[in-house]
Amino acid sequence: MAAGRVPVERRRRRPTKTGTVLTEELIVDCALRLAGEHGAEALSVRRLGAALGCDPSALYRYFHDTDDLLLAVADRIIGETMGGFAPAGDWLAGLREMAHRVYGGYSRHPKIAALAAYRVTRRPHEFRAVEIGIGLMLRGGFDKATAVRHYAAFIDTVLGHAALDAAHAALAPERRGADTRAWAEAYQGLSADEFPQLAEVRRELPLMAVSSFETALELFLSALEVRAG
Amino acid sequence: MAAGRVPVERRRRRPTKTGTVLTEELIVDCALRLAGEHGAEALSVRRLGAALGCDPSALYRYFHDTDDLLLAVADRIIGETMGGFAPAGDWLAGLREMAHRVYGGYSRHPKIAALAAYRVTRRPHEFRAVEIGIGLMLRGGFDKATAVRHYAAFIDTVLGHAALDAAHAALAPERRGADTRAWAEAYQGLSADEFPQLAEVRRELPLMAVSSFETALELFLSALEVRAG
DNA sequence: AAAGTTGCGTCAATGGTGTTGACATAAGGG
DNA sequence: CCCTTATGTCAACACCATTGACGCAACTTT
């Protein structure tokens, strides 16, 4: 049953009924593509099996369960977004780019992001990302413990926003629409007596429907800058 | 089928097979209790029906679907956490307390938080919370548009951290443990050649396993303070 | 080249999930 | 007292993840 128990060297590559030869890599590829093309619900063992042309249960030869597969997919995303990133100049600019890369990567795969943004993949691409992030904090002049704590706060803030926006983007269309329209509709009709502050900013409320990631990131980075210097 | 379509006044209160009389409130109560007591998976229409002593499908007379029910439960949580909150003094202190209340409320209901933190409930308790939050920003001296944008960044940062930590807390125990231990185990064994920065802070890495909410919040608030004054 | 292991794809089955339409019954208004 | 109709119940559908038994075929060994 168990996945990965079989050493890679001993692998016997038997083609499936439809001819393709399964690989961990191929499965992750397919999962990523499937989650992207079709809606949020497309990522199930059965659909994945169908897309790969194999029996669903064959996947359990490669991954313990769907959680294991999910982490593998998440690490692939991290790898893609951080690929070729080697910040050289200003540490703050480095952090800014890293934030944009991570946020952008997860935005491109909202369904996965919503499920995996808060996980620790414990896989190579994540190792590299943390290595870079902590390096940037150290370059900012923070002592070791502060660098780690600030990196945690930084990446969690970025991941938190990414997860929020991704989860929203991954919602079924009619639900996403309803949530978005709330600020321009339900919140517009509230009584000014009961909600004076909301009435005051009524015309600006639709701003609540757009992502606050950029605003939050710049506020956060400015706070870091102050503490460093 | 549809929920809420029946005006409240016309309701015919028929007891279920086991004698209890269903109410939207009673259902939300039960859902909250169920999600708290039993593990993360306890929240399903069937279990809820069993706990209420009614047929699962009876719930569809009160809520369109599980999403509708989820939003009702989430709004209840907001109401509980914000109950009696009327910040009078310093606007920054008000924001700090609001952040702690929201984060704490969701921490007490991780399963719900993981599912609902990024939603707009469009219900009374949420209205009140936004009213208070925007009021605090206006008190900080920001103009209308900036107040709204800063409130969005503020609440999304808080909700993002709450969602991250809640999702982690709602994980199945063995998965949560594995994720947590990663920083004290998998990350400790990495080669110092390949990951020099990680090696540098190796002894501080376990800090990554604890919530970064407080750190992030204080950084965020300090940035707000600078912009206000 | 034949025999023996064993990886792994397939099949069938289990027990879970949300949701719906038909139905019967009792509640409450006239 | 009847009539309308709200609503709890039942049965069914279409999904889901996961597992154990099975047998083929791809390697290893002799």
C-alpha cells in the first residue's frame, strides 16, 4: 500500500492499460494541470486516475494518501515560483520580490493554495525558499532569533493573504460573486442610524472587494525597515 | 427546498421524530458544539442530523446548502467574539483588541475558521464588526478611502493569520505533529554547504513552529501608527 | 534460457459525503 | 371542522477516499 517505500532503483515501470508509464513527477504534473484547467472540484483521485488513464487506486503506489500528494504538488509550485530567484541587491527589495513570487505562484493555483498554503511540505523546494528568506532577514541586520521571528511573521503574512485571496478565487463562481458583490450591495443598504461609520464611507466600501495584499505588504515592509535601521 | 424562503411568522413548528423542535438557532448551536467537541470531520449534514435527532435532509428547510449553514455559523462566531466590544480610548489599542478578539474567536473554532475566515457572511454580526473597525481607522485620522483600504489590509492580515493557524490546528493530529516537528527535525539535518543561512540559525529554527501572529500584528500596527501621525 | 520474486496496475467493495424529489402528516388559519 | 401547506422523513443518486485480493509482467537469479 504505502507510497515511497519502494526504493527508486527497484522500480518496475509497468505501463497502464492505456499505455502511459506512471511517475511521481507525471502524477504531480497532471494534478497541477487538472486543478488549473477545470474548476476547483477537479482534483480527486478518481478524476486524476481518469486523466492519467489508470485506475484511481494506482496512485496509492506513489503517495500514501491525498494529503501526501497535495504536499508534493505544493512543493512543485514553490519550486516554480522561486525558480531562478537569487536576490543580490537591497534586502527589502528582495523580500518584496519574494512576497510577490509566492503570492503570484499561489494565485496561479488557487485551489491548491487554499488547501496547502499553511502546510510545511518538508521538501527540497521549500528548504531553498526558507534559506533565501532567512538570508534576506540576516542581511537586514537582525540578530538570529529576530531574523527567524521576522521571517515567520513575513512569510505567514504573505501566505495568509495568498490563502485568503486564493480561497476566494477558488470559490464556486456564484458564491465568489455573492461575496464580492456584498460590499456594493448588502453593505450599501444598511441604515445610517445603526451604522454611522459605514454610512460615512459608503462610497469607498467597494474597495473592500479588492485584494489588500499590496497595501498590507507595503505596511509590513515599512515596519521592518524602521526596526532594521 | 430553499431555506429562509418561508417568512418567519408563518413557520409551523413541527417536532422531529425524537421530539425536538428545529430552529435555525438550534442548528447553528449544535453545529458549533459538534465542530468543537469532535474532531474536524464531525461537521457533516448526516452527523448534524444525528446529533439533532432529525433526518439530515430536514436541514435543507433552514439553509440552502452547507455553505449557507457555514456562513451562519461563522457569523455566530463573529457575534460571540465581538460581543460587548465598544472601544472608547486609543484607536490603536482598539484595533489591537479587535485583532485579538477576532483571532481568539477563530482559534476557539479552528475547523470553522479554516473554512470560513475568508468569506463575507453578509450578516448582522459582521456588519457591526466592520462598523467598529472602520470607525477606529477614521478615528486614526485617515481619510475615507485610506481608512477603508487600511481596514481591509488590517482585517485581512488578522484573518489570514487566523486562517493559517486555525487550519494548522484543525489538521489531523499526526499531520499537525509532522508539520510542527519539521522545524526541529527535517530542517535540522540539512547540509550546511547547501543551506548556509539555515545552518547559521539552526538553533532558532524551532521558532518557526509557533504562531507569528503577535509579531506580525505589532509590526503592522506600528506601521499604521507611523502613517497616521 | 528457465525459474522465481515481487512491483504494481486492476477490480470490487466499503463506508463515507451533499443533495434532491416524492410523500405523508400535522399545524394553524378561515 | 376543513383545507392549505410547512416540514420531517424516506429513498435514491452521484460523488468521494481508501483498502485487500488478484494476477500479470518486469526484473533478478540461477
